[in-house]
Amino acid sequence: MGTEVLVVVPAADLELASLEIEALFAMWEKALSRFRPESELSTLNRTGGEPLAASELLFAVVATALDAARATGGLFDPSLLEDLVRVGYDTTFDAVGSRLPKTTAAPRGGGGWRRVSLDRTRRTIALPSGCGLDLGGIAKGMAVDASLELLAALEIETGLVSAGGDLAVCSPLSDSRVWPVAVGEDGDQVMPLVRGALATSSSARRTWRQGDRRRHHLLDPRTGEPARSGVREVTVAAATCAQAEVAAKAIFVLGPSLGPAFAKRHGLAASILDEAGRRTAVGPWPAPVGVAA
């Protein structure tokens, strides 16, 4: 998934938890990576409109992604694969570089998710012709959520799992203190987390040049181009990582003017950093504090 996975549990549980969660992420990566030609997602993207009998995992992630697209009015859009490839994100990020020529292809834009057909009885998925899915962000968030469920099944009551910008905790620390989670580009804020999840969407890290144009991986479904909303980074707190991931993407696309209203409407806490370096706290987001040494 292009990131390191951090697992924090009591020392006595660390070996078991690490092995089990590593296996979980490996399974999700094998099934859902668009960069693996043999993955089930890649197979789905090659079907050309024919229904695919899907595994429980692929079906659940696609169904969740489509629900998220509906809930955000398409601001979160899993059907932007063609535009991601067009702007140069056609391989793992470590391999993306300035060798890419300036593209002349027109953007397709989002909305293809509306024509994806799910048959829950037969557990099949049919994509409209020309539509491809990218499940990277939401799959990573859901994998973090699934990791907490796995810890619960292992009867591990206290834990934290972090995968890149997605993080979730399952209970306070043993001495009843909150989890002090550093967020922001420089870790200059601390979010006191008792339970629940955080997700961050940022255009600061995953950037590249395509000819004379700066690109990043957060596309605006309305244009099919990297979002130019005036936002550099959004962090959202929510009950689950999947919810926080979806909301962070939607707020990033909406920008600093409209994004706060989205967060408030859904009862979310968020921190929005604009391109000028101004940070806006929305909802019950704590006031900025320094990270303790």
C-alpha cells in the first residue's frame, strides 16, 4: 500500500499482533492493489463491462466505496483510475518521476461510479465500459479498521494501528491517558484520541512533474485534474478510518471555504491547512499545542 504500518500494543501481545496484522495487510494488498496485474482489482478493471464474481473482500470494499461516493455527492470518487493514469500516477509512487511527458489527453472526470452494478445475491460486480476503479485510500483505511477488529478477536484491548495517513485506536492507554497523536506536516499539533480514527489527505508528499506541470494524487472528480482548492492538507477525526478517509478527501476537494461546512454538517472534527499556511480547526478539534519532548 506504499506505506509502513505501525502497530502499538502491550509488549506481551506485540509478536502475535504484528504477525496477524502484517498478514492482513498482505492479503488486502494482494487483492486490491491496482499496481499488481494479478490482483483481483486489476482483473475487475480488465473485465470491459462483464460481471465478475468477486471475493467477499473485493465486494465489501467496492460496496463501501460506492456508498461513500453517494454520501458525498461524488466528491469522493473511486472511479478516477483513467485520470490518475493520464496525469502520470500509473505506477507505484516510488517509480513516478519527472520522465513523464506533458499529457495531451483530455480529462474524463468522475461519475463513473454511478454506473457500477453490484449484484449482492450473486456477489458480482460489473463496471461500465471504460471505467476503472482505484481503491487505494479507502482500502487502506478499511484495512486499519479491520486490524482493530482483529485485535479485538485476539482479545487485545489496547492498541493503535497506523498506515501512512490513516490511524485508529481501540481504547485508552492502560493508565487511562489518551493517545497523544501528532498530526500536521511538521507534527506541530497533538490530537488527544481516546478511541476512533484519524485520516489525513495532503498534496505535500505525493507530487511529481509531468512536463511543466506539478501534479499530485488527489483529483477533483469535477475536473479530472489534481485538485486546486487552495488546501494543502486536511486531517479528520471520525469513528472509523474509512469514514475519516472519505471525509478528508471530500473536504480537500471542497477547499477552505466550503470544506468546514461539510465537516460541521456531518458532525466531524477537522483541521484544514490552506496553501498560505493558515490552519482552521473545525468542530471539536483541539487548540494547537506543541508536541511534548
